[in-house]
Amino acid sequence: MCMGETSPRRSRRPKGKANKPKKTKKGTERGISTGDVAEILEKRYKIMNTFAAINKDLIERELVKSAEMELFALMNGKPVGDEAHAFDNACEVIAEDFRQFLNNSEAEHLGIPGVPTQAALDGVNHRLKIMKGARRPSFIDTGQYQNAAKVWTE
């Protein structure tokens, strides 16, 4: 056997339920990211645009407050080339407000076509073994979309 060659020996993995490949349900797609889901929901329901429109004052207030804090820090000796972004505080507050917007079912009272969603009315819940439970807020099934909500500035 030459250097660098690997042994033809097979790896020995323990047998059991945990080592079996997961089966997918017919018709389900793998490889859809949370970002892809966000784009689909935005295209269909314009949920983030609606949130931004009704919370314009909050967004503006938080951005101004963040800019003021950054300017104050710079005037008090913070290095100019610091890695922190001036609007990070505002982005965190706005993202948290969006999560609460979803959690409180606020979108369901704004007259957005298709909202509340049929899945929410039917109680579809992929966190449950039977995938069906009590009625839930729209756009919160597994919680990934809500928890992954990010706000940034360019």
C-alpha cells in the first residue's frame, strides 16, 4: 500500500433507528431556506411591506435614535473605523417589533388578502406529531420565519 492510499475497510456505524436515512413525504421539497420562505410570503402577502408601512414612525424614530447615539459616541472618543454599525440598535428593535407583530396576529386585522391564512385557521403545526392543533397566528408554524427575522440597513 502506498502512502496516502486509504484502506478498503468499510466504516463501522452502529445499527439502529438513529442511523437510518430520514424519509421525506411525497411532494415536499428539501433545500428551501428560511430566506426563500420569507421571499415567498412577501411576494404573496407583502407582510414585511405592510409592517413597514404601518410602523413607519417607529422605524424612523429608532433610526434617528441610533444615529444620535452613534454621533454622541463619536464625539466622546469612539474610534471612527470601529466595526459596529451605526444602526445596529435600531435594527434589533425593529426586528423584535416585527416578531411581536407576527406573534400578536396584527396582520390578520389589516385586511391583507388571504390573511388569516388557511393553514393558521386549520391549526397546521409542523412542530406537532399529528401536525394539526389549535388555531395559531398566521405566518407562525414552526417559528423559524419569526425567529429568523433580521433587519439591516444599506
